[in-house]
Amino acid sequence: MPGSIPVINRMFRLQWEEAQAAWVLLYPEGMVQLNASAAEILTRIDGIKSVDDIQAELNAKYPDAEDLEQDVNEFFTHAQTLNWIDYV
């Protein structure tokens, strides 16, 4: 997974929702409001950057965060289980 390139699953659309003042994932049956950590990760997914690239960006933004790489990897595993993401 670390060298893999994640993409948002085609069944979902990531967008900023002004009414909730939060990033959300929209899908045919509803919406998932994302917490700040999930949004930090998912908004970096562009179909070009690998998981390693995203981790490097987050490490640069949050240099004092502990276990950041492990947390990001766990998030990607969880997001894939929920079908929020795929890999190309």
C-alpha cells in the first residue's frame, strides 16, 4: 500500500459542504461528514500522488505528530474497507 496510488471511489464525490462547514463524501444514498484528519488525507488524493507522497506532505505539515505514518496507513486501510478509496 505505501507505494500505491489511491483514488476516491467513483461512487463517492469529495466536496466542501458550506452548510456543515466540513468536507464530506457524497454518495447516492447519502453523505459522510469527515473529521479533520480524514479530510486532511482525502483532500490530498489526486490520482497521481502515492500513499508515500501523501505521508510526506503530512509529515512536512505536522512535523511533531507522533505515529503519523502508522495513522495514515490505518486510515487508508479503513477507507478501503468502507469502499471510499481504490488503488490504481
